[in-house]
Amino acid sequence: MPIYAYKCGACGHAKDVLQKISDAPLTACPACGAQAFSKQLTAPGFQLKGSGWYATDFKNSGSAPKPAAAPADGAPSSSGADTAAAPAAAPAPSAPASTSSDAAA
């Protein structure tokens, strides 16, 4: 059921009302009793009822399963992956070269 916003033209009282689409619009203001209660144009609103809609609809939708780090047979790997990690550590000592320029200055 939609939620409609009403406002009184006489006293300015505003109220949100949950009504069926087929229900007649309200005309009498509940605050002052004037027949100036009119429906306002607002952004559509909705209510989510029930439980579990988030967990069942959106859970783990953006994450892919991570690959296993070790082979399935349990043996240590002697592939090039271990040797590739060692050269990656080698460029780190090149940073102190800037300190040698400080000593030269």
C-alpha cells in the first residue's frame, strides 16, 4: 500500500497516511477540522516487510571465490612462483641509493 503525504491549506498541518490506491482521498484536517486537507506530490515511498530479503538476494553477489594457494596433493611447490618472489625483494635495496647522493653533496 502506498504512503501519501497530506497537508492542510488552512493550518499547515502535514501528515503521512498509509492508504489503498482505491481509497478516497482525505479532505478533513485532523488538527483543525477544516476541509482543506489535500494530497501532496512527493517522491514515491515504499516499505520492505519480512525478513531475509537482503541475505538471500544480495549476499556474496560481488565476490569471486579465491583460488587455493597450495596444490591439492599437499606437496610443496617448487615452481617458478617461489623464485619469482625472490627477485621482487631485490629492488627494495635500490632505495638507499638516494642516501648516497646525500653523502656526495
